[in-house]
Amino acid sequence: MEYRIRELERQLGRKTLEVEILKQALEKSQARKPTLLAQSQLKGGSR
């Protein structure tokens, strides 16, 4: 039972880290989106 608890805690820690990484990636992509949209419009893009 203790082994199973440790394993679940390890998995939870890994998933928590994944969520934090994905949040940071999302924030960065949202911060860049207006820039990319402006560049697309300058080039005659339809976005």
C-alpha cells in the first residue's frame, strides 16, 4: 500500500509539472498572437 501511495504521489507531481509547463506555453503563445496577427495582416493574410 505504501508503494502505491508513493507511486501515485510521483505521478501527481509529474502531472502538476506538466500543467505548469502547458500554462506557461499558453501564456507565451497568447502574448505572441497579436504580433503574429499583425504580421499576417501586413502581408495581406486573411486571419
